[in-house]
Amino acid sequence: MYIGVDLGGTKIAAGLVDDNLKIIKKASCPTNVGRPYSEIIKDIACLIEDILAQTGYSQSDIKSIGLGSPGVPDIKNGVLVFSNNLQWNFVPVRTELQKYFNTPVYLDNDANCAAIGEYAAGAAKQYNTTVLVTLGTGIGGGIVLNDKIHNGFNYAGGEIGHMVIKAGGIPCSCGRDGCWERYASVTGLIYMANNAAKEHPESMLTQILNKGEKLNGRNIFDCAKSGDKTALKVIEDFRYYIAVGITNIINILQPEAVVVGGGISNEGEYLLAPVREQVAKEVYTDKVPLPHIIKASLGNDAGIIGAAIVGQYQ
Amino acid sequence: MYIGVDLGGTKIAAGLVDDNLKIIKKASCPTNVGRPYSEIIKDIACLIEDILAQTGYSQSDIKSIGLGSPGVPDIKNGVLVFSNNLQWNFVPVRTELQKYFNTPVYLDNDANCAAIGEYAAGAAKQYNTTVLVTLGTGIGGGIVLNDKIHNGFNYAGGEIGHMVIKAGGIPCSCGRDGCWERYASVTGLIYMANNAAKEHPESMLTQILNKGEKLNGRNIFDCAKSGDKTALKVIEDFRYYIAVGITNIINILQPEAVVVGGGISNEGEYLLAPVREQVAKEVYTDKVPLPHIIKASLGNDAGIIGAAIVGQYQ
């Protein structure tokens, strides 16, 4: 049995994960960012103790605790070097959590944990190498090569969303212009749809805005599926930009599978089939097997399951 | 002792490499592409036999023969899957070369071999992970992670030059629009300089063209260094595009060192110092150590030295 913790800017989710990588029990509580880190880590400890109490397990049943966090971890020392979301700098997560548990504690980036979840127990289970691409507010990434997370000599790699695909393009919060996540995240989709709505007042997108509602991934896709030409063009552009970034990843890394996650991946083949077609056209060589481009299968559980076993893949 | 062979579209270079990774003796002959592969491989064998004869060594002194080739190799089976430059498809390089030598034969992509050369014996010798970026007619790449070449599940990875950095940009021979090598290779530099010369007839670039000469890496850099504003702007753009691609690689892979090779890297710090500065500004996080961005040190020998020992890094 393992404990996996997905520490986010809004909530902390924890789960008891069995040796078959199934979640037996999960629980969550708000993060309330801004408090001293010792309080937040105490809440994590309480969450874990609750789960154990509710399931009748004890600390001695737990092989390890893994924690996925936004930001850049120092994996070796179990220290979170920094995280904007958590407003943390050099927080000794391992030492702090081991005040409560006499158990090995592993720390990694949340996107890496999700990638390990999909790799070990989800959509990429049958593949030896994978890159997880999470299309959300931004684009998160996790790279698994040779049965290990690859995040580079300083543990800061895997930031695939901050790959410039349009030099001189839309400014990104990271300081660069034209990052992939400006175009192929849900935020990018909504940005393009708002622009298209302005240019095409006859579109269903504009009707939504005129009702005082906001555009979101769901209603933009719905408009496209209803035949609205403006929305359809936005979706086509969105898919094109997704394909540009995925093709870049493939030309560089050739992972056996690219797993696409995030809420928008629930659009399934309506999103992915045209992406796959575009990638097949764009990849450097068609003389070799193409990486599989597949939908993530674990949803938010990927982060918990991956965190639970992350120590085995560091 | 090892034999390294750098098989190019124009010439074949081979070298005898000692255990300290120094080239003892090298020789070359034209490739004459278009002939049956058996003839070309026979020429490789003759080249190796000549080198052995001239240095007084025999086959039994050679631990292995390694061959770097353009295109996509099947490393496991020693087969070149395909190469545009050589016009080869599924050529059994290992089997063919072993008709002449009773020695292990290893095959890999030429850019990967050059990366191994720089990693094992050149500029990246002190670093654990590296990406070699060769700025030439195109942009070649070799990725070394965890003491192994990373080229993906189908051996076709490392094509960093075909990472789109400007979606919808200049069409590339690979079929994509806006590949990095359209902007940051010597070809890209010359393209930008020719355009700038047209727009600025007063520039030194135009004077060169008016003399009936062609622009090349050397004279464009010379014009910039002489203070020609148009040429300087071209060089600034060139450095910017180099930095965009290197930053992408860093954000994704965080190698300990990025080694910049190709003839243009001889411009040294005049090229690299501003690139380094731009990368430092653009990388996703400045809270962790930055990868070193350094000039390749082995020149064309990197391919021979790397090929010689490539079997140890596959």
C-alpha cells in the first residue's frame, strides 16, 4: 500500500493506493495558500491519518508516501525549491512530513506524477516511453523515458507548455512570446474563440457572449459540433496548434506514446483524430512507426496514483 | 583501439581512435552516392584496411567499428532504415561490413555520433547530460541522457531542427512551416541576409551581392563586425532564433550542457554570449542552475570519435 498526495494551489487530494495501483480511498481538503508551510503539511498529515483510520490500515502498512506538487522540486533532498502557486521557496517537505510518519517520503512535480500515473496504471501502461500533455489552463507536461521521469539535471524540465511555437506571438506569463500553451491550452482556445466572436458577430459564439455568458471549452466545442462555422474554424486552429506542439515533441523525443490529458481531452476522437492526422503529415519521417497519440485514462486520479509510486521512477 | 566512420553524402571519413579517444590516423574518400550500397561499404572497408596498414595495427587490435550515417538507423539490427542523402533504404550495414571484419559493428545517426564525441571527449566531457546543436545547412541534433543516446522508440528522435518555432512561417523541406532550421541554420542566416540586402541597398551586404558574390556565414558576420547596421540586425535576429530553440530544448529537457557546433560556432562568444543572455531571460525558471551553453570543441572529428565508441552509448 502507498499514499499519494496531489498538492494543488486550491486543494490537497490524497489517496490510499494498493499494490495493483487502484485507489482504495481518497479524501481532500482546501490548501488555503498563504499559511505557513508547516500548517499545510500538518493538514496533509491529518488527511493521510484520516484515510488510514477510515480504511483500518496503519502506518506500518504503508511502503511510502509520495507527494506531487506544482513548481520545481529538489527530488534528492525532498525539498520544494519553489512554487508560484503555493508561494513556497525551499520548503523541506520530506523532513516536515516525516515528523508525522516514519515512512520514506518522495517528492516530485505534479505533472510528472500524473505522467507516472498514466504510464504505470493508465493509458500508457503498455508503452515503454511516454510524454503526458495536459491541456488545461496552461499545458503541463511529464516525460517518462527508460522507466524514469526525465526532468533534467536541475529537476526543472518537462515544461513543454513553454516551448515557443510562434516566435514573436502571444505574450506568455512566463515572459516568452508565442509559447505553446498560449495556443493549445483551454485558455488559448477561449482566447481564440473570443477573438473570432468579435470578428463574426453572426456566430453562435457571439450569441453566448451576448447572453452575458462566458466562453469555455465545453460551449466552444458544442458550437462547433452544432455546425457553427466560426466555432469550427476556432476548433480547427486549436487542433492544428495541438498538433504542432505534439509533432515537435515527437521529432525531438519519439516517445512510444503521447498521452493527452486535461478536461478537454474528454472531447475524445473529435479532438484527437484530426490531431493524429495532422501529426502524421507533419512528422519528420513516415518511414518508421509513429508514436501513439491517445487520451489519458485516469483523469485527476493520475496525480494521486503517480505520486503514490513516484519514488520508483525517480 | 576503435574505428569510427563518418559516412556522409559527399565523403566517407574514417579514423583509428585510441582508448584515450584520440584520433591516431584518419583518411577519407568520396561517397559517390547512387552506387549499389555494397560498393560504398566495400570502400569503407578499404579505407579501414588502409588506416590499419598505415599504422601497423591489425583487425585483432580493434575492439569495434562504429558507423555514423545520415538518416534513421535500426540500431539493434545494424540496418540503415532510410537515408535521403545516401538514397538508401533498409541497408544491412552491419552484415555487409562484417563480410570484411570479424569485429562488432555499431550503427547510429551521424548527429548522435557527433553528440557522443562531444560528450565523451569534447566540450561536454564534464557534464552528465547534453544536447548537441549543429548549426549547418540545417540544424542537426543529438541528445545524450543518462549516459545513453536518446533517439526514441523508433530511433528517429533528435530531429531538433524540425521543431516548429514559428507556426505558419517559412516552409521547410520536411513539409512543415516554420521549422527552427529555417531561421537558425546557416541557410536561415543567408536567407534573412538576402532579404535584408534587398530592403537596405545601402548595406555592405548589398555591396557584396553587387560584386556578383554570394552571401555566406563568414561575410555576413564580417559585415556585422565592421559595423554595418543591416548585417548587425540580421545577426541579432539570427542569435534570437538560436536562443528561441535552445530555450525550448532547455524548458523541455534541462540538459546540463547545450553544445553548439557547426562551422558558424567558430564565431565563438560573438555568437554565443548574446544567445546565452537571451536564453537566461527566456527560460521558464531562474531559480535553478542554468544549463551551460558552450561551443563544440572537436569540429568534424566529433563524428569519427563518437562513431568509434557509439556502441557503448546505445
